[in-house]
Amino acid sequence: MPAPTLNTLGVTCVLSDKSLAQVRALFPTVHYYPKEDIPLDLLAQCDVLYANPGGLPPHVTDVKQVPKLVHLQLRCAGADKALKHPAVLPLLEQGKEPPFTLATSSGLHTIAIPQYIIGTTLAVYHRLQQQILFTKNEKRWPSHSEVVGDTEPYYPPSVNEYNYYGRSLRGKTIGMLGYGHIARETARLFQAFGCEIIAANTQGKARVDNGFFYPGTGDKDGTIPRAYFSTEDEAGMQDFYRQTDVLVASLPGTEKTKGYLTEDKLKLLKPYAAFVNVGRGSLVSSEALLARLDAPQGLCGVALDVTNPEPLPPNHPLYSHPRAIITPHVSGVGENEFEIAVDVFEFNVKKLREGEGVGHPVQWLRGY
């Protein structure tokens, strides 16, 4: 694609002084309206817009009001809210695309979310949340049987294979459901624990990721997984689940992924598998998770940063389940999150000016 001339930037989200100076160095003209109240006459001059998750400002009613816009960059990793903007949604419903590109800040969570996945997997494997329930809430020393759920004071592992306080990640197979920037760094970290990695994506094969990578992270060439599976191949995916000890979901929220992970698919996982979801809660129902948590040789534990519904209503049974870790969609709210997002933005601006297109463009009609 020909390299566009990008002179005017509109910023409709809050930036730190450091980040504002960073974007001002990229454009001759910057209109900074952190409350999204940028006047329409200034918005009409913008070649690029750096925006909140909702995308175009709320007072925009028609994409014709942004005639010069070449690229819309979101400061978040998901595009679902921007795709529902009143000026955009009618076009998409007609099968038409807006006349500018869209990108998320895919890559900004490469540090925070993979560490959350590793941390919560270790917590599930070492029953930390169960022990904390006793030591914090009841302020006492729990017995072995209370922590591991035995009916007698102690059963040796030969009687109950999931009797240990702590399980080892070494030799376990990690199934990555989705293999974007978050999964690629998570795979690298799991590999350090002696795990094997398998991955499921749409194509069912490795691909080079030309998007933003924080230095020293990730798996750009997709070489870490020993096998790939296509989410479009139902028979192949059954093999994927059957090999998996820890299932990590980082899929986007689309119509295709809504309800994709059913209870029947969860039943295929190895006995005492763990499940971590950092993508979207709509992927799997709470009822399916509860059923597998309570099933013989079912899930040993779950860590959910996203839930279905979200937020979970008060007194939902997942809150009190002793083998469930629930966090309020904060796994990506990490140190320097928004500064990293501006680094992603700068990366994309440079690629646009070189005529290469952005690193992770959102396909308007596909939804991610």
C-alpha cells in the first residue's frame, strides 16, 4: 500500500506527560482532548486518531465527519466496543467497511497477562487459594485433609493421584486456545518450567507475527508449540483437548467464540486439568465450569479474569468455590500498561509511514 502522509493526530484518551510528549514528537499537529470532546471541525482535520476502547468519540454520528482519517488506533487490546460505535455498526451490518483502518494496541499486555497466567496456574497447582481461605478467613492452621479435600486424614498418592499439596508443571502439556501476543509470551514462560506447548488457532499452523513485541518477549516465528490445531477442525480439536493438562484461553470476543468452549469439550481435557481464561467470558458458561469443577476427575481448578456473565452477580457459586480464582478483569492492568500502548502506537505509525500497514489490523467484518 502507498505510504500515507500523516500530519495531524487527534488524541481522545488520557495520556501521561511522558506519553503526550512521545506522540507530539511523531506529528506536526496534535489535538489533545482527553475527555473525548474534540470539536468536529478539528476532528475532520485528523489523519490518525488515538482513542479509548469505544473508538470514535461519542458525538460522531457518521464516518463522513472524519473525511481525512486514515487510521484509528485503540489504546486497548480489544476492538469489540469500537465495532459497536453508532457511526460504524450500521456500515458493518450492511457488509461495508469504514474508509480507514483500525488497530488495537495488541502487544501492550505482553508483560502483565502472561505473568498473571503463570501466577494463577501455580496457585491452582499448589492450592494456594484453598489454603488462604483458612489462614485468612478463619485465622487457623488447616489440616492436610481440609486443603486437599480428603475424607480421611491422609491418603497416599497411590490411592488418590490428586492428593498432593503441590503439583509440578514439569512435563505437563499446555494447550493455548488462541496464539496471539499474550499466548506467545505465555508459551515462552511455560517452556521455562519444562512444559510442552500445543496451540490452536484458526489456520491450524504456525505463522510469523509481524506486530509489536516488547523486547525479549514472545514467540515471533511461532516455533515454540510442538503441534498446531485448527479451531475449524472439530476432530482435530478433540485431540488438542485430550492432550491438555492446562488450558489457557486468550480468544477475542466474537460471534464465533461465544459459547465455543462447551462442557463436552471440557470433558475431553486430561483428568484434573486446570483452566485459565483471560480472553472473554462469553467463551464458556459458568454452569459448564461449575459442572466440571465438581465432576469426578474434572477440573482441578480454574482462574477466571473474565466471566459469563460479567460481572458475576453477588453470591454466584463461582465466588465461593474453593478451587476457583476469580479476578475482576484486571489481568492486563499492569505496570506501565498505557506507556506500552503508546509504544505500540508509535510502532504502527512508523509502519504506516513506510507503507507496510499496521502490525495487527482489525478486520472490520471479521471482528478482530
